[in-house]
Amino acid sequence: MNSPQWSKPALILMSIWGIGGIIVIFLAGLQDVPEYLYEAAELDGANRLQMFWRITVPMIMPVIFFNVVTGLIAASQVFAESYIMTAGGPLESTTFVNLKIYLLAFKDVRMGYASAMSWVMFMILVPMTILLFRISRRWMDY
């Protein structure tokens, strides 16, 4: 199929393949939660849902934060998938910013415009990452 309506779902399905690394990081974080906290909560009469929200989630909050920040950065670096599968796709439906920068720089030889787009992308990502770090102070204990 060469239609724009199926190009992005195809890329999403393909990107699900990379979720394994995130799962391994979550598993490591879950294994780091001390068992005695669950035992103490059980003695106090907490049910499974209460233990999850009051023990598990706060204890793995640094892992969640790490995965959110790296996910934000990884989402901004979508290039290879769209270039290999569709080279910009039908009707440019999979021409993401990184691919557009590449095509401008090396196909159209418009290095200045591609460099300016790169700087704009950088100026968007850095404040978003800083904002995530500042917001994390409210809901995360180290």
C-alpha cells in the first residue's frame, strides 16, 4: 500500500520493536524496590492497588523520569525508519524534521537552511528537557 493514511501506522508498528530496552530498564527498577516495604504495607492492611500507588510508583519514579526524558529525545530523532521505509513517504506523510533537515542539506544542498532548522529543533528540545527536570522536582524524591 502506498497511501499516506497507512504510512505513519506502519512506522509506529515498526517502532514498537524498540520497546524492549525500555522494558528492561523498568524491570531493573522494579527489582530494586525493597520487599520489606510491601511486607510492612501488607501488615498495615494495604491492598494491592494501594501498594502499587504508594510504594511501587514512588520507588520507580526515577526510572519513569529517565524513560520519559530518553523517550522525548528518541522521539525527536526519528530518521532512519522513515528514510529506509518510505524516503519521506507518499505525499511527504513521513517527512519528519530530521529527514527534512537531511534532505535539505544533502539532496537540495541548502546547508544554511538545514543548519537553521537544526538550531530551531535544538532550541525546542533543550527547554522541553529543562522543563521536565524542573517539573520532576514536584513529584520525585531522590
